[in-house]
Amino acid sequence: MSDKSIDIPGPQHQDVRCPPSNHLNAEVPMTTVGASSPTTSASPMRTTALLTALVLAVAGYQINATMLAPALPNVIDSLGTTSGAGGLSQTLFFLFSAVGQVTLARLSDYVGRRRMLLVTLLVALVGELICVLAPNIELFIIGRSLQGVSAATFTLAYLTLHESLPPRKFGRSLGIITAVNGGIAGVDTVIGGSVADSVGFRGIFLITGLITVIALVAVHFWVPASGTATGRMDWTGAALLGLGLTGILLALNEGSSWGWSSVPTLALLIGGVLALALFTVVERGNRNAIIDTSVLASRSGWPLLLTTIFTLAGVFGMLNFSIPLLTQTAGEGYGLSATMSALLYLTPASALGVIAAPLVGHFGPRIGWRRSVLIGAVGTAAALVPLVLVPQSPVVTFAALATLGITYTGYMLTALNGLAVALAPEGKPGSLPGLNGACFGVGASLGIAVAASAVTSTSGDGAPTFDAFHAALWTAGGFVALALVTAMLIKTPKSEKK
């Protein structure tokens, strides 16, 4: 491709220099997400290289999130700690995932996507090395917290793709990245358990560390360096938003064990809400705000964020709490082993999601991201109906969860991410996608907390009963129904209006 000027339409017209075809890392000024996507077509080889680098970057986080789950008992035994401390390591991992997505995505507007990707991956690598060498649970928790920050690679990947590819290529690539977000077809959890059984949990972090090193090299050479926006990073807003999310997420994760009316739980909840309230006051009129409060108050903001929270609360709480308990509890449930439960009820959904997500990404730009969200919301709600009504049937449960692999993992997750990029305010492309990414963590925490509360309150002090599982599934259905309502209220992006 020759070095020539191209015109990118949008509210802020500017001439942009195309990168030379033999230098993928050439500096390319960022486009604003309110404007049209790049109209030039990158060569297939360059597109493949870019997508490969971004897949490696997000895979490091995703494998850190999924492979350790079956190895938690080994962590607890090897470090001589308690299940509560082991659970706290997971809580802080997802907490820093949420906070990192908000702050680092916005920071990348100023320092560039590639540079922020490299910093994020380096932080994750340090966390992985700490976990490999950790002699106690305290250092292990620090390592896990640092790894959680790498969740920002997802939002950074979405933004990079949107700025580097034309709409159709962006949609397909978005679907591939989202497919990784659903897990590696369920194989990652099986591998995690096998590694834990053979060499211990430290082997998992050696694997993820190697992937991170490869991702660092790939990002450095294959991801184009973007230009930077003018202005200054809103550190005050980032701190208040981080404190608010920290308080609420910790309270949701630990409330069931601490007690929902306990002083620590209430203090965290109240403190988090107050921090978020102060955030809205401080950000009002701030031209460099981490996200415009006007966007949050508009139908471009709050319906999308609530749809993400409610969707994740319903499906995540079910898949990661209610279904494992239902399928593995003897007598009141199906009485399966952990391995058979994962293979029969979790792996099919993950595998179908890996297939469906790229297809959804392919058609998303054609039919519109908002319409895609609505299709996913309707399909997810429809898939949950038989599961909520007939949970005692293993066949119905299998069919419902397999369908969710298409409607939720494939359709909903891909479309929500695409719509967040499309609705981001001009000049602040990392703001809404970052906050939407944080809402994934908020929704997951909320769903697990509510499902656990439903099981505990229905079972009392005894073993979980079938009625308890049923009650938890009803809460999932309620959240998904709310997601369907809020999805209908989302504003159509300007780029999709005719």
C-alpha cells in the first residue's frame, strides 16, 4: 500500500497517514469511536497477524481466570491456608479485572493502545511469576490481583480492532476475541485440573506465563501503535470509580460469608455507593472526565450497562454456581462427578460459543449491534425458560445450556461488546467500553451472591435441597428477564440509523 492520505469522516475531520505496508508498528493517529471506522482494507496477512497478537493477549487473562478454578483445593493445601483465603484470591482477581478495565481503557486514549497492552501484559507476567514462587497465601493473593488487571486486554483489543479494521472485518474479529472470553471450548478447565493433579497449581502459572511472554512479543511486533488524544487522564475520577467498584464488588462477593447485615458488608456497600455518588458530582463539567455523566444518564449509557449487569448476573450465577451444585449434589441433584458435570453441562456451551461468536461478529455490522443485542437477549431468555421450569430433567438442562452457548456466549457477549464500542462518546473511545467491561465483573459478582443467598436461605443450615437449586434458577431467570427489558431501551447508534 502506498503512503497516502485518506479521509476519515466524522465530527472531527482530519487527514490521517496510512502506515507503510511493511511496517505494522508505524504510528497511526487514533480515530474517534463516534466517527466511521477505517475505510481502507488491511491486507489479510496484516489482519491475521494483528488478530493473532490480540487473541494471545486476551487468552492470557482468560486462562488465568478459568484454569485455576479446579486447582483451588490444591492451592489451599499447598499453601496451608483456608478456603476463605483461597476464595479471597479469586474475589480480588475479578475485582481488579473490573477496576482495570475502566481505568486502563481510558488511560489508553492518552498513551496509546499498544503501549497500554504491553504494560498490562507485563503486570500480568509479574503476577504470574509471584504465584509460581509464592511461599504463602498473602503473596499468592498479590499475584492474583496483578493478574486480574490484564482483563483490560479485552477492552483494549476491541478498541484496537475498531480503529484498525473496516466494519465487516471488525465484526468478525470481535467475535473471535469474544469467543476466547467464553473459555477455550471448556478444555482449559480440564487442563487446569490435570495440571493441578500432576504437578500442582504452580504449573498452571508457568503455562500462562509462557503465553504472556509470547503475547508480549506478538503485540510489540504486530499491533500498530496508535496516536494519543489531547488532554489529561482523570485520575480523581478513576480513583473514585475504583473505590466505588471495590466497595460494591467486595461486599457482593463476601456478603454471604460475612453476613449481609454485618458491619464490614454494610460499610463496603455504603462506602462504594457514596464514592460513586461523589464520582458523578466531581465528573460533572469535567472535560477530561473518565466517562461523561451525560452518557451515563442517556439511553446510550445506563440501559447498556444495566443489560450487561443483568445478563451476567443471570447466566454467570447459574453456570458458575447453581448448575455445578445441581449436577454434582447426590440425592437432591444429579450426583455427577466434577469432571462429568463440566464435560456434560459446561463444555458444550463453551464449545458452541466458540463457533457462534465469530459468526455473530460477522453479521453484527450488517444487521446492527443493537438489533444483535436484542436477538441475543430474546434467545437467552427463551433458553432459560425450560431450565427454570423443568430443572429436574438432565436432558432439558443439557439442551438449555447448549442453547445458551449460542445465544449468550455467542450472541449476547459479542453484541454487547460491539455496541459498547459503537456507542462510546466521541473523543473518549475507551470510556464506555471500559465501564461496560467492569459491568461484566459487577454482574458476575451480583449473580453469584444472589444465587448463593437463594440456596442458603432455602436450605437453612442443612445440605442444599432441590427446592434451593430451583430458587437459585428462578433468580437467574429474573435477571435475564430484566436484561431483556433494559435491552429494549438501548439507544440505536448513529452509525446504524438510516
